[in-house]
Amino acid sequence: ANQYAKAVEDYDAVLEMKPEDKAALAGRSIAYHHLGKEKKAIEDLNKLIAADPKRAVGYNNRAWSFLAAGQPATALADCERALSLDSRLATAYDTKAVALLNLRRYQDALACVNKSIDIASDGAAYYHRAEILMSLGRLEDSLPDFARAEKLKYKPETWELQTAVI
């Protein structure tokens, strides 16, 4: 329902009773992310990863928060860790592509996002591939991917709108 502040309050209550509750830590980190409180999201994800270091999605989610906080190199390291744990995690390839895009490693980013789309295509991956193609100066090639992302109802976060280099 997009009531992230209320969600944080509810997760706080759960974590007061069970400080190591993995679902509550994961949920609260997502709520913090949507509130733009990346430092708090990362703190929760650090706790989640400490409690469950073999959970690839924890590293991927922390990478996404690092990206939103403007730390693509740190995000890239978390993507690598996620993929070492689960080489079929499509979202980790997509997140890695965004990190590489932010680091201006466009060809590497394109390879990663293509891998994400090959595994499980979604609106995010098409949106990010369109950004990468724009950054490579391939505007015409990016248009179908932007259209597909829109059709799949992908809504980029505000910080994502500034990733492509035109």
C-alpha cells in the first residue's frame, strides 16, 4: 500500500520482540529504501547478511541500496557475491548491470543485463538495457526496450533516471 513509514513501525515492533527476525529485517530494509533512508536499509541488510550469509538476495538488495546511495563500486562487489551464491539470480545480473553502467563500463553492463533478460526478463532489465544502449549512443536501439519496460509497468526510481549518459 506504499505506506512505508507505517511498515517501518510494524517491523520495529517485530524486531523489538525478535531482533534477528530475517523477514522483518528484509522487509524493513525495503521500506527504508523506499523512504530514501539508504544508510538504515544497509544497516538492516548487514544484519540480515550476518544472520544468513548464503542468502544471495540479501547481497543483491544491499547492492541496490548502495547504488541508490551513489556507491556503484561497493554495489558491484555485492553483486559479485550474490552471483557467486546463485548464478541464476536474474535480478543480481540486472543490478550488476546498473552498477557497471554507473561505472561507465557499458559493454560489461550490456552483457550483464542481457544475461538477466535471458534468465528471466522483466521491466527493470529492459529499462536498464535501454539506458545502457543510450549511453552507448544507440538511441534507436533503446526505444523498443523503453516501450517494453513501460508495457511491463516498470517505474524507475528517481535516482535511476540519472544513470544513462546521453
